[in-house]
Amino acid sequence: MPVATPAQYRAMLDAAQKGGYAYPAINVTSLPTINGALKAFAESKSDGIIQVSTGGGEFASGTAVKDMALGAIVLAEAVHILAAKYDVLVALHTDHCHPKNVEKFLKPLLAATKARREAGKGNLFNSHMFDGSELSLEDNIKTSTELLKECAALDIILEVEAGVVGGEEDGHDTSGVSNDKLYTTPEDMLAVYEALNGLGRYMFAATFGNVHGSYKPGAVKLKPTILKDGQAAVTAKYGAAAEMDLVFHGGSGTPLEEIRETLDYGVVKMNIDTDTQYAFTRPLVDHMFKNYAGVLKIDGEIGDKKAYDPRSYLKKGEQGLCDRMKEACDDLRSTGQTIFGKV
């Protein structure tokens, strides 16, 4: 099955909201990470989301080019081709586009989808994220409104964020922000709903103490009830149909019971990046330690081609990532929930 159509993607989100589960959304940077993700979703019989960050796109374009939009297009096209071999649905998404990168990342990707549609092809990406959390809420909403209109015209869903996810990711460091910025208020959620409702479909990354990166249990203080309170404020004023599709960022190291709690409050997508980076790298390190003399030509020796062939260790990384993603599907209750063939 190719990448989900816009209608299938909407059906995926509806099914997750109704069924009380969420989709793992993994950041990819290469063919091995794409293949590991696709294998995990297929073996888990789970639909899922594959996403590209600005840094991931820049990396994929090559160190001599460093074009974040070009690299994202290359990765997305690869997913379109490879996903056709699997009997699950996957959606393509871009992650954390900050205001400074809208013109060189988000806009070129919207143009690429427009060109594909004019050529009779499907959308390149199913959804994009605009992260305006560094702006005032007023400016954030203003830009989000403009971008949602552009996305809606192309049948694309926009993810927005109010509040700040702490920590550092892809060079964007918010570790110094004040604690109050890490928590979205019910008033913020109401403001976002009232500004965006009716313009097009969107997802909302409300923050409740989330922090990017890896931390020991207990180091990050999450308050999932913030999501409950925000949803309650919106639905109390506008009815049950106004419940928003929420996104969970910065979940590494989160206890399972807190992950599951967010599902009850409308989370339909959870980003998985730090944990899968480690899951990919750990088998590579193991390979290097166990095959030290083979991967290095020590003291004039010839080494072992089978050990230093990149395929020998990259496939181990792919499997490590796959195993971690299957765990994420279980945690988010998406295992066995594919709607492939039903819509």
C-alpha cells in the first residue's frame, strides 16, 4: 500500500481518537531508519507516522548540499516507494519547523505537493508541523492560521504547538525557558481552537512538562491532567465534537502509565526520536566492540571486509530500531489496530 491518502490519514486519526490509542511518529534520516520503521509497523499490524525534521532533511541531502527541503523530499519519495510493499498505512509528516525555517523548509514542501497534485499524483506529505512556540501566542496563532489555510487547500493537516517543549532537538535549544512556559493553559487551548476551527484539520501539540532528550525516570515532571483540563475547557464551551487531536512530544523516559493516561485525554500521535536513535546506535557499537580487529586494519593487518562492510552493522541498527518501534506500538495501544483495507 502506498502512503495513506488524505482521506485515509483522516480516518487513521479518527480511529485513534475513537479507539483510545495513538500512533508512534518516528523521525527518519536514512533508508535504514525508514526500513526499520516500516518493518516495525508491519510486524505490529499498526499504522504509523514517519516524519522528517529540518535537521534530518539537511542530513539526508548530504554534507556538501545541506538543503533541508531537498533532503526531506528525497526521504519522502523513498517512503512512498518502499511503503507500497507493506500491508499497513503510513503517513508522512514533518517535525518542528520553526518560524525562521518556514520559507526554506515548509513552503518548498508545500510547493512540492502542489506540483505532484498537478501531475496527478498524491500528496508528498500528509501533514506538517509549524512550531511557533517561540513566538507570542498572538503571533503564533496568526502564522498558524495563515499556514493552515495553505495546507487545507492542498488537503494537508497542520500540527501546531503552544507552550514550549523543553530540552534540545536538532539544534533548537529551549533548556533555558522558564518552567511556566512548559505548560499549556486551558485558555491557550481555547484560543487555538477558536482561531483554527473551521479553517482545516489540525493537530495540537499542547505542552504539559514535556522535554526533548533522554532522562532518568522521575527527572521530567509531566502533568497529563493539563490535557484533560484543556480539552474540558474546549468541549464545555463548544461541545464534544470540539475535542482536539493532541500530540505528545518529548516522551522519552516517560512511565508507561503516564503515556497511557494521555491517550484518555485525546493524544493520537506521540513522537519517538531519542529512544530510536539509541536503539539504532546501540547494536552498531556492539558490532564495533566485538569486531574491533575486523573493522580496523591494526598494525598493518588487512581487517575483515565482512565486519567493516557498512551493511553488516547498519542492518543491525535497522533491527534495533524496529524492535524499539514495536515496543512503542504496544505502549500506545496501536498494535493490531491497522485500518489497512478498511478505508
